[in-house]
Amino acid sequence: MRNVLKLCTGLLLPVAVLTSGGCGNKEKYPGPLSPDEALKSLQVVEGLKVELFAAEPLVTDPVTMEFDEDGNCYVVVMSDYPDKPAPGKEKGHIRVLRDTNGDGKADTAIVFADKLSEGTSILPWKGGLLVTAAPEILYLKDTTGDFVADTREVLFSGFFKDNPETQITNLRFGVDNWIYANNRGQDGNITFRDKPDAKPLSVKGADFRFRLDRGLFEPETGPGQFGQALDDYRNRFVTENSIHIQQIMMPWRYTHRHTHLPSARAIRNISDHEPIMFQESATPYWRAERTKRRNAEFQEKKLKRVEYERGHFTGASGGTFYNGDALPAEFYGNIFTGEVAGNLVHRDILMSSKDSVHFTAKRADAETKREFIYSKDSWFRPVNFTTGPDGYLYILDYYRQHIETPVSIPDDLKADMDFYEGSDKGRIYRVMPANGTYKNVSPKLSKTSSDSLVQLFAHPNQWYAQQAHRLLVERQDKSVIPALKLMLGNADPRARLHALYVLEALDALDVSIVKKALADSSANVQEHAAILAEAYPACLPDLAALVKNSPAKLTMQVTLSLGQFNNNQVQHAFVQALARYGDNKYMQMAVLSSEAGSAPVMLDLLLKNSVGKDTLKIGNDFIHDLSYIIGSRNDAKQVAQYFGLLEHESMQINNRQSFAVKGLLGGMERSVGSSPALKAALKAFRPKLKNVTSQTVAELKTLVSTTK
């Protein structure tokens, strides 16, 4: 029988309260507000309003919400936080919230699945849900139509499970047909049900991505914490407690295609206003007291450190890309992030420029001294967001008295704190235009024909495009290929990109389609065409031609994609890329991450080109890192060739030769191909690097060639 809660005649039916004891110290910590009072406490920017979609008892402790293709609303409830429950005692579960009369408020809740061990995110897939619940990613499905899961399968296992703040989470379906998840870089050896003979995959230091239509899974660049935003073109942004928005600059598969890069960190804080946030709620007693103690300790130890008790991001959570159509146009493409410690919602506007390889996250003009939403209610805990089929932005409010992990709070302060106070509460809000009236929608896309799904790719609410794309990948209906090819001519670049990748999922791409996409009028589409061109060597000339005058971000992706090939044409293109953007560390990494871009011939070409004398475009960091890679690779032929280049006249400027020798020696010391005797000799040689001359180079060359 279904476990159902309903709202009747405006009264809340009784519900079990999940608490661990007392009410906390009311003198130090204020009590909760009713749902209506809490709603009134929310201050949103001019032109918008906030409405209540659901509250206790229909929902408690919500951390993630997703609408499936038919508009059904699923919410993950995480009631066990902050403790880890004993097996079989888990209180975490997933509820289906239903608005049966279409008035915009949930009135029925059904428990879809219970006894979840720290479920944190969900994603609709083939009529069911993918669920992150460390140490596993599960697949749950209702096969009888009663909104209760009756099948439960473990797809992936082996993820880190000992800290709810750093576990596998944030499932997102990308336009490139991959599903992305944050792993916070935690160690784990991942196995996949569909590939039982595959070697367990290490995800240490990485996030995670997989494709169920192809049976693929691999590490991905990160690490992200709780919050992952994929924009219309699969640019990826992640949230971390104190750094509210970071951009993933390049995928793991590029930065790890060889093992010799001295640094493969490819994530960037893109905020121009970090770390300030404008908190209006009072500082909790425990935080003020702990901060006072810590700062006193820093001063006593004469450390140049300061801890701030408020006004700085410390609990950023749930960064989400808004791609709906119900809010005014200026909000499309913004990223919304909750600050659970500051009781507010922060908004970032993503800005890009032709000469930048990354976005810049800026505040709106009206929010330079305030936040998008704030409350003086210290229980307001906006942990996550989603865009609905109605086009509105939804906010999940965990609504707890305390949300910080107890391990970071001194024992004497914890004595007055009940970390489960509020575990019987939770609110979900909807943000909409101030003068707007809620409009109910009922998508029912599961019954929509494949050809009709293709037409949704240009829908102004991209929720529809995303659902249609995913459904077409799931169905593998090749009859839709003609409609997809027609969509490649649509005026909306988002629609063209959806069509391009669904064709890829149906194995219906060919060289002519990819070449046409490489010449697309949108640089965003061209970026993905470059990725797809990696499978078509015939596209190499078209790909290389894009380096000449493309914007910086597209040039970097083209450079990364060219690195999948290894010939002179590629290396000449790298010279062009560095001549334009070589002063950018990510462009340098894009070149050096490939075999072609990290060989001695690469330096030879640069030194023979006029850009070789440009100490900004070909800086010492690049020279050092290229040298380090050659040393780490420790191929005798390459090392000998490289020594021959160190006396070139362009290596004598700007102290380059010194950086080159230091990089080479450092790489050889690290190299698995270096003998213990060579490593010892290199260590003894290090003092001579204080003043590098031609004599130093000659002595190092002799040492390397004679030491076995």
C-alpha cells in the first residue's frame, strides 16, 4: 500500500517527527517560523515574488528535486543528517509530490522509495530514477503506476561514504549525452554492474561521469562539492563551501592523456566578488564564539590569519543554471547558489569575452549591496534549486536550526545544540514574476512521438529540450534521424546542438555533418563540433584552420581536440594558438597535455617562429613545464634532441635556459624511467642550478648520458 500524506481543508495531517531530543537553548538559538511566516520573511529582488509550493508534513529535509518527463515531482529527503544511520535504520527517502488540483501547491505526497542511505541527488532515466546514495548509484523504478518503486538495482558501487558533505552527488544529464556527478575528489574504486569484468576505476582527486547508452564510465575534472551547474552548452560549474562558483576549464580525458603534466589542475574560481556575501540574519551564538576563540589563537601564535564569523561564503550549496522561460529574460542563464550559513540565495550573471577562455561571474547591478533573496530567519537553509516544466525557479529549504557538521564545533558549544531540531520541517518555494499568476502545465512527454520531441529542442523553456533529448537517447529510435538532420538548420544554436548529439547517440553522424558543424555560425556549436571531429581524421584540416582567428575559448577547445592527433600539421597549429593566447596558462596546458605539444619538436618549431622571441606568449612557465614533461617522459631520443635545442639563441633570453634546465631535471627526478643512480646524481647536481650557464647544460647532458 502506498504511504500517502495529504493536505485536507487547509489542515496538516499528523506526521512522525524525527528528532533526537530536546529543543535546544532558546535563549541562544531562536525557534522556527511557520511556513507562512517563513515565506513572509523572504526578501526577493524587485520585480519577483516567492510562493510556497510545499511544506511539512508533505516534505521534510529536502535536498534535491527533479521533475520527470511527465511533470511528476520527486524530492529526496535526507533526514539522517548529520549522523550516519545503522544499516536498515535509514530514514532517508524519496517522495513524489503531487498537485492534484493544479493550484500550484502540492497536496499529496507518496513515498517512492525508503531506507535510503544518504541519498543526495536524482535524475530521471528510462521511466525510473538514478539515485546517488553513497557508496552506490542506484536505479529505482515503479513498474505498476502507483508511484512506488518496486525495482531497485545497483549500477555503480565503491564511492566514498564516510562524510555526507563529500560524497557522490549532483547527477546532471549533459547535452553531450554524458551524465555528470560530483565526487569531491574522494578516493574510491568504482565497479559497474554492466561491466563486471572491467578493472575497478579509481576516482581519487576527480569527479565522475558515465553513459548508460554506451556502457562508459570515467573520472572527470573537479572536484565539486554540493552543487553542479551545466549550461546550455555543457560548460560546467561547481560549488564548494567557501568558493561559490568555479568553472571546469578542461575535461579529465585531456589533462590525463599522458601522465607527465607537472600540474593538471583545471578548475578556476571565476567570481569577481569572492568571498563577500550580504547576510542579514544574526550570527549564531556558536559561530561567533568559535570565531572569537580561533582569532585569539591565531593572534597568540602570531599567525597572519583571520576567521570571519559572517559576510563571507562558508556554506555555498546547490549552484544551479536557470534555463526556464517564466522569469524575465534577464534571469535566463544565471546561476543561483544557496548560502545555508548566511540564510540567503546568491545570483551570478555569467559574462564572457572574445579573448577569455573562461567566464566571469558578476553580481547584477541591483545586487551589488544585497542578495537575490535573503531572510533574517536563521532557519532558512536554501540547499538546492531546479527549473520546473512551468519555467519557474524552485528553491529547496532544508529548514533546520543548525546545518553545520558537528565535527567542526567545540564540544562545549555543541552541548546547547540539537542538530536534529527541525528534522520534521522543510519548505519548497517557487520564484515567479511579481505580477504573475501561476500557470499549471502537464507535459506528458513520455507519450510524445519521437518526431515531436525533436521540435522541442528550440523550446524557450529548455527543460523541455533537455527532457526530449534524454528521451530520444533512451529510445534509440532511428526513424527520427531525418527530423534531426532538418533540425541542424534551426535558427537556435541550442536546437542545433541537441540535434547534433542525438545523432551522435544514434550512431548517425558522418564527416559531412561534423564538417558543417565546424563551420557553424555559433562558436558554442563549433566547440562541440571540434570534440566530435576527434573521431574523424578527415576533419583535421578544418579543425586546424579554426586556430587562426577563433575566439579564445573555441581556440582552446580546438587545441585540446587537435591534441588527439600527432603530426606536424597539429604542431604548426599549436604554434598559431600560442602566438595568439600563449600567455594564458590554460592554453599552455591545452598544448602540453598532448603528445604532439610536449615533444622537443614543439620547442624547435616555436624557436624557429617569430613568436619564439615573445617572452609573454612563450613565458618561462611554459618553458619549464615543457622541459619537465620531456624529463619525466625520459625518452633517450627526445632528451638528446632537447639538449640540442637549449643552446638556441632564443633560449638565452629572459633566463629561459635556467627554467628549461630546472624543469628537465625535475622531470627526470620524478620519472619512473630514471634509475636510482641517476636520481641520486641529479639530486647531487641541483646546487649547480643556482647559476645556469652553457657549461651547466653541457655537464648535465654528460651526466644524463653516462649515468645508468
